[in-house]
Amino acid sequence: MIDSKTKLLGLIGHPVEHSLSPIMHNEALRDKNLNYVYLAFDVLPENLKYVVDGVKSLGTVGGFNITIPHKVEIMKYLDEIDKEAELIGAVNTVKIEKDRAIGYNTDGLGARMSLEEEIGKVENKNILIIGAGGAARAVAFELAKNNHLTIINRTVEKAELLAKEISEKLNKHIYYNNLNIDIGDFDIIIHTTPIGMYPNVNVQPIIDTNKIEENMVVMDLIYNPEETVLLREAKKQGAKTINGLGMLVYQGAISFEIWTGVKPNIDVMKKAICNSFK
Ligand code: NAP
């Protein structure tokens, strides 16, 4: 029941109409009996400057998620940035605390939690990250802390820039290469490009899936479709496969806890998303 004590949460992005976050968060809020509502706000880049002061002035806003294209730009309007988000250089979650706006990034930890839910602790692994965009950044910074990383990308200069930045900031060597690298040497492959994403579900993967071996784990950050061509081919090779649903849910679950102080029910969140595909 929405009443005069209901607090507002939301997603700020452009576009936002296909986002699954409102469904996922509202189900989780209902499940925990929390008096919040989560809405999606389509904010044009030229209007982003009004957002933080606007929500602070409303008083009933608990916080919001930030998505494409505002994850970097929002940082200059915040009062404080958590050290993880500072390291990654992007914010996907903002908490409004009295008159302060604090930025966090939950994408990398969300990806780690999803991986670890499936395969246990991820440390000292040889990990290949395909792609060097925003999602790759968050995942790479998180997993580089206690694993060996190689980043490959269509535009190799971007892989080089990201690998060098992580190497400098975390003081450990990160390798980079082009897409033609031999993928047979890795324990875990994480695909972070949009290749295979709905509606272009039949586009072929950008790596040679015949080289995937049965002892490997292949994660695709895409969650629609639930099984991309890459994951289907990896499964045929006998590899363990993980889609992007878990990362979506865990990054949301961490944001939920930052705003409300309550741990949401992960199964409720997963079910809300799966039902929305039916
Ligand atoms: P982004 O910043 O635009 O990065 C896109 C990356 O894909 C770049 O490395 C780009 O390479 C590469 N790429 C794009 N088109 C390509 C092509 N035709 N051939 C080869 N490489 C190509 O995007 P993003 O925000 O990182 O998102 C990437 C994917 O991750 C999307 O599918 C998104 O839905 C998914 N994602 C999932 C979650 C989750 O919670 N599961 C969270 C975030 C993102 P270049 O540098 O050469 O252009």
C-alpha cells in the first residue's frame, strides 16, 4: 500500500523502458514488507545535472540505480564516492543519506557473487575477459584482486588501456590481446560484449567455441536470451555455463541492501525476472 511514508527508489538511465530492475526490486520490497516503491526514470543526458539536487530536495528518496549512459557522468554530482566505485571509475548505485548523495558500484561484486554461487570461491584462477566496455571494467577490477586476468577486445587498444589501468591501480600485471588469442589456457571465460543478445540471438560468438574444453567455466553477462549461442556451444563442449541473470540479481541485491539495510530474497528476485520473460 503506497501511503505518505512510502520512500522512492528508482533507475535513472536513457533509455530505461526495457529494464527488469523495477520488477525485480518491487517484488523483493513486497516480499520483505518494506514501504518503498521502485520506478524507472528516462533522463536525457542534458537533464542529469538536475537529478541529485532534485531527489535530495524531495526528502522521500532513498536512492537510485544509474545505468547507461550516466554511470560516469553522475559521479561529479555526488558528495561521496565509495572506494570500489572510485577504483572502477563508474557508479551504478546512489544512496541518499539526509542531504548527502553517496555513490557505489555493485556490478563487479554482483558478477563475483554469481560466479561463486555456481562454482565456489574464485581465486588464483586464470580468467579471460572478452570485451573492454563498461561491464568488463567492473568485472575485471573485482576479479583482478585475487586472480590472473587477460582482457581481449575487438579494439585491442581499449583492452590495452583497461589492462594498464588495472595493473597500475591494483599493482599487479594484467595481460591483454586481440580476439585471436588461444582460449584453451583459461579456467574461466567471461563474455562481456552484446554479441548474441536479444534480438540478434543467432549471431555467432566472436571466439572459436571448438577450443572450449570441458574443465572450463564459461560465463556470459547476457541474460536475454537465457542461453546465448556461446553458452549453448560451450555446453556442447562439456563446459560449465553461467548466464547473466545471477549478476543482474546480485548487483541489484547489493544495491537493495545499501538502500534499505535489509538483505533481499535472491530467489524472489530471480523468479520475478524469469516470470517477466514468459
Ligand atoms: P559497452 O560499454 O558498450 O561495451 C561493449 C563491448 O562489446 C566493447 O568491448 C566492444 O568492443 C564490444 N563489442 C560490441 N560490438 C562488438 C562486435 N560486433 N564485435 C566484437 N566486439 C563488440 O557495453 P557494456 O555496458 O559493457 O555491456 C555489454 C553487455 O553486458 C551487454 O550485453 C549488457 O546487457 C551486458 N551486461 C549485463 C549485466 C548483468 O547484470 N548481467 C550488467 C551490465 C552489462 P569495442 O571496444 O571494439 O567497441
